[in-house]
Amino acid sequence: MTRSARGSVEAPGRRVAQKAGLNRGILANGWGALVRRLEDKAPVRVVKIDPRNTSQTCNACGHVAGESRESQAVFLCVACGFGSTPT
């Protein structure tokens, strides 16, 4: 449903701006519907959290530091040494 309407050089798409706006609306509302459905099915188990700094927070000690995240796949806490690497 959210495929681009841009087309190609040989066959350019029509109404690309309108389709882009529709895509934004579909994608923005999709997450809200998912959260609502999960809350209906498991009201106590769904917890909304603030996403800020979640990838830089140590699960063991709670320390927040950007230096702990070496890459997207590798985390090594600079405070306690807790680390996780891909398997």
C-alpha cells in the first residue's frame, strides 16, 4: 500500500505528491493501531517507554553513555563493563 508512485525516467509516475502524503498518513497511523490492539489483548503487559537514549543505556547498571555503543551491533558499558555482541 505504501509503495512509491515515482515511477522511472521512461515512465514517470502521476500524482506523486498526493501519494507521498497518503503514505505518510498510513505509516504514521500504523504504529498507533498496533499499540492499541496490543493494549486490548494484554492491558497490563504493554508498557510505553521513552525511546530517548535506550540504545545507549546499560541493562545491567543503567548508566547512559554514547561511548558505550561502538556500533549498532556492539555494546560495551564504559561504567561496569557489561557487554553484548551479536551471536
